[in-house]
Amino acid sequence: MRIWYGVDVEHNLSYGYITLFVESENPDIDKILGILINNNLGIESIYFGAGEVDVKNWDFLNRLREISNTFIVGIETSTPLPQSVINQFDFVIFRLPIPCVSDKIYFKYRTENEVGISSILNFSTNSLTDLKDGQYSNDVELYSED
């Protein structure tokens, strides 16, 4: 698990906020709470799935309310999530790798009641030239374990 903080620059609900980024398949709420309690960093949001690491162990959801009433809490994932999990977050980002950006590429979603399509060119973008090992250059690492 790695934890760092910085300003969220990836155009979501916590864009521009000082965010605690959690990169872990198995997030440790006790470790996260310890960092939040022991550091006056001005954290406004918490982002699970940082570094494009998908959460695989959902045991932490039982205690997510301990932080979700104080912070904007989001998650990024490449795996489908049940509605019951989605409901526990303020925002969910589904990550889908694509080979290139082109005016020929569209995304489609479907629910029980509707279908939507949008061109990839409608996306807000951010350059990755400042990204190294999942962190932007202004991010500050707070915790890392092997």
C-alpha cells in the first residue's frame, strides 16, 4: 500500500482539492485514519484506486463511513462494481485503456432505462508528462510498504 497527497488534477468531483491518494488492493482504514488524524494537511478528499491499482479486498467498506461524512471519497477501477459498492462513494471512475485518441472512438454505456454515447474527444484531459510511478511531481508520499 502506498499513500500520498496532492492536488487532484484529473477532472472529477475532487478536481483541485487536496486529496489523499490510496494505492492498494487491500486498503487499510486504520492506516488512513492515522495519517488523517496525525497530519494537518488540509485533506479534502480521498481517492482509492490511485496508481491504477484496483481494490480487490472490499473489507474496508464496513468502516468507510468513518471518513465518508468528512471527505469527498472516490474510487477508480477497471472492474465492474455492484450498485451497493458504487453507492458508498461520492464518485466512481471506470478506467478503460484504449490504443489511441481519435475522432473515430466513442464510448457507450447502457443501463436498464437508457443508452448513452459520447466521443472520446469530449473528455477533459491532463498530460501525463508530469506523472512518475503513479504520482504527479507535486505529490508528497506519506506511507509506503513493500
